[in-house]
Amino acid sequence: MKLKKDYILKTVAGEHIVVPIGVEATKFHGMITLNETGKFLFENLKEETTEEILIMKLLESYDVTPSRAKTDVEKFLGLLKKHNLFEN
């Protein structure tokens, strides 16, 4: 899985925000605010990856249990899928 290129991450006043650009800006009205973990995962989705790799990277970078990492990744991916942010 990989994010569509028309979604970018901006940090404004300490807030991490995903905003659509180009054609996607006409389809998606709004923005998604991310915490530090969401920012980390979003950045790792710029290249082709898998859920398992994201979980592994989260475990390597944060002091979190494997079950928490899995839950966090699943919830995050679900949010992105809901808003159709992945390439087909």
C-alpha cells in the first residue's frame, strides 16, 4: 500500500495536518490532523509498504507493546482507507 501523491503533510503551529492538492483537492474537502505517531506512519506510507512493516517500524521507534502497535496501525490505516488516500 502507498499513499496517493496528492496528499501532503504540513506542520502548522505545531499541528500535523494532511491536506489534499491538485485534483484530490476537489474531491476531499477538509483536512486530517495527526499526532506524532500518525505523522510517523504517514511519512512511512510515502513509499510502498505493508501493515506488518509499519508495525515493525513503530515498534523500533516507539516504546509501545506489539498489540498496541498493531491496534494503532490498523486504526490509522482504516482512517486513511475511509478517506480513500491510498493508490489503487
